[in-house]
Amino acid sequence: MSLLSFFGLISVSLMLVFYAFEERGHWFIFGFALSCGLGSLYGFLQGAWPFGIIEAIWTVVALKKWFKAYKSL
């Protein structure tokens, strides 16, 4: 397994974990947003730019969700 593939595996695995625990607190939403950003970076580094663009959009959506949750505290 290449270093880039390992990076992608970690990014997507973190996305799954943080998404599963989003209801436990706003920091899990923030972790999901960061891992989406890492997934986007992976997509662009791999050359799969459609994946990178979609993950970048998910990053923005998750950050908006985190900001809303953070403001409501």
C-alpha cells in the first residue's frame, strides 16, 4: 500500500467515525469537517478531481453545521 493510499484510508475512516458520533457533540462535527477536508486533499492528490470537489463541498456543509451547533451552546 502506498503512502497516498494509506492517507486516503485514514481520511475516509476518520470521516466514518466522526460521522457516527456527530450527535455526541459539536467537536465530532468539527472532526468530520476536518476529515472531509483531508478526503478532498486525497482526491486531488490522487488525481480524482471530482472526488476532491465533492469532498470540498462536504467540508463546507459540515463546517456550517458545526458553526450552527457551536453558536447554539
